[in-house]
Amino acid sequence: MNPDAFEGQWTRVRREIASWWDKLTDADLEKVAGKKDALVALVQEKYQYTRERAQQEVDRRLQEYSDQLGASGASRVIETVQETARNVASSLAETAGEVKAQAETVASTAATA
């Protein structure tokens, strides 16, 4: 997740961050305020990681989060397509029934005439 995307997703990802790194306080997260570099620096400081390791940890977690969002988004798309297909099939069956009834009425009227 690039820094701009991170900042845009901040309110949603903030809760996840608190669960990933329990040493980060609400005050720490307020300081981060959607800035990826600030998060890396805090993870480095609180967990006594090297800058490189903190960067790798943050990138890994954010990638997993992004992948998870993508998977759930794809799942929602599939569910929507399936529901739409069911609705279309139901509408077609209903229309076919109406057409059949009308055809029977017309055939009966024609036979009587």
C-alpha cells in the first residue's frame, strides 16, 4: 500500500494497526495520523526494530490487509453477480408464465370462434 493509499484508508486501517502492534497507544496512533513513515518510526521505536525491519513489518501487514480487502471485495462482487442472476432468472420464469397464460387464453378464444 503506497503512502497516499495508506493515508486514504487511515480510519479503517487504524483499528487493525492497534491489533497488530499492541504496544502502540491511541496517542501514538493520533501522532501517526495516516502517515506511513510515522508508523514505521513508531514501530521501530516501540519494538526496537531496525528501520529496515520496521519498514518490512509495516509493508507486510499493509499488504496482507490490502489483499484481504481485495479478496473480500471480489467475494462481494461474486455474490452480487449471483444474486442478480437469480433475480433475472426469476423474472424470466415469471414472464414466461404470464406469456403462457396469455397464449392459452388466445388459443381458447380462437378455438371457440
